[in-house]
Amino acid sequence: MVQMADPPDIAALDTPVAWTDATGQLTGGNPAFARWLGVSARRLPGLPMAALEVDGDSLARALAQPLAQGVRLRRVALAFPGSDAPVFADLALSPRDGGGWLLEAHPVAEFPGDDPAVALPSALAATLKGLAHELRNPLAGLKGAAQLLARRTDDPASRELTGLIEAEVGRLADLIDRLLVPAPPRPPEPLNIHAVLERVLRLAESDAGWAVRLVRDYDPSLPEFDGDADRLTQAVWNLVRNAIEAGAANVSLRTRAEHGLRIGDMPAPLALRLEIVDDGRGVPESLAERIFLPLVSGRAEGSGLGLALAQQVAREHRGSLAYRSRPGHTVFTLLLPMTRDDAAEVTA
């Protein structure tokens, strides 16, 4: 690992190297680093180093470590925000004298060995960044149209629908911002899971109309817990929409409290069990082992992103997503741990 305290001395190195201040913002990079990313070195200062990672948060978590420790990361995909051409490298982070980090990048091939799936999520995220640029203007137009319609009607039902459009446009715009300029996950906030589900059901009613019967089976004793309401809305809406597109006539959302579970390797004294149950065609047997992989879909017109994103959201909340399926009966189960304080509010 390069051990140099004075960044200007690194200018002559062929190895890409960059450095930050104590807050994790880039203060510079050598010419090799700028060339490697495909940008001018003048564009680097002021950018959070974590924003360079195309997918995931391994760099952000490493930068949160105590400055006395060095960190090594394997095969990380990096790109300057807005670029659709990621580069891959093994990274070495070391603390700088006076605070901040020194990053040394050792470029590697995009697809290691014979396993291209390792880099697929990163390449997919880079593609989505390019798409995000094209979506901003249409979303702004939709929001303006919804606001104009809201001013032209006094009908409460119409105003509710225009409000729903504005809220969803805002959520999509926030998602696009995350794609263009990755940031550390937002701090979790107290949320009511049933408020999240009601928002999803309102979207489902607007999407499917009376063609699908939507059933609420809620446990009213469930307390609030910490999470990201927007991300959970997106995950559950993806699951419900998949059920609708699978020809379901009935979709049920069921919530329960579970005690004494293990989610992965972690004990969960209290957990939320959320089940999305439908009577559609079910998951094709040929996709059973790959259903959560990006770009895998049972429909010709499907993107194959919905379930992959839902599983990612579950992991962000330290939870899990699983399913069981046969024709006429499919259940997707989302398990989310609740905090110890939440556990005190629920009686067994």
C-alpha cells in the first residue's frame, strides 16, 4: 500500500491514487486516477469519495471506520457520477497524516475468471444511471400536469388522485437522484408498516381498478419500527404489481409479529412478517432458482428488476425475502427485524 503523506508527491505514479479530507470528500487525485475515471482532475475536489462507487456501500462503510485503520476492498466498481462506463479495481485505503484518507486503486478486469455475475449488479447500476438522465424531464412534466389538474378541480376524489401522482413522481425523482449521485443510505426513521401498505394498495387500485380484489389482513398491535418508508413502498409495490401481472384475481397483504426468529445469521427476538399472497399463475418452475437475480423475468415484457430490488431493500433493513409458489397460490414473505425498544411494546 502506498504510504505517502503529501499527495502532490504522488503525481508521477502510474497507479491511480486519490485523497480526501477528514469528512471523506475528495480533495484531489493524481493524473493517473483522473485518466482512469475518464474525467478532468479539476472535477474531483468536493465530491464525496463514496459517490464514486457504482453499486453498494462498501466504500462508504470503509470510510466510516476509525482513521487509524487501513482497509482493503476487492473488485469495486467505480464511476464518476453521470458516467455510464464503470471501472473495476481492488482498493486500498490508508489514513493520511492530519486526517482524511488516501485511496490507491489497482485496476482489474470487469469480469473475473468465468463468473460474470460478480460484476453484473455494478454494470446494471451504471446502465440505470444513463437511463436516469432521460427520465428527469418527463417526470417534471408529469408533476406540473398533476399540479395543474389539482388547481382545476374541486372534486375530493380527483384531488386525491393528483396528490398520489405528485407523491409518486417525487419518490421516483428521489430514486433518480440516488442513481445519479450515490449517497450513503438515509438514516432509518420510525414508520408505520400499515401506512406503507395503504400507499401500495392505493397504487394497486389505481393500476388494476376493480379487476383485482385487494385484501387487508393486518395485525393492529404492530408498533412502529425504524426503516425507510419509500424503499419499503417500492419493494412491496413491486411484489404486488408482479402478482397483478401474473393474473391474480385476489391479492392479500398480511402482517404478523413473530418472536424468537433467526434472520440469516442474526437473532431477531421480534420481527415483522409481511406476506403478499396471490392466486395468480405462480413462479415458473424454470425460474425458481434464479427469480431474485437481476434481468430474470417470467414475462417477455418484464424488466427482471422488481424482485432483485425488493430483495435488496429487505437486506438494507437487515431482513430477508423468500417465497413459495404453485399455480393458484404464491406467497412472498418479507421478514424484518424490529429493535429491542419495539419489542417492549408488543406482548407475546
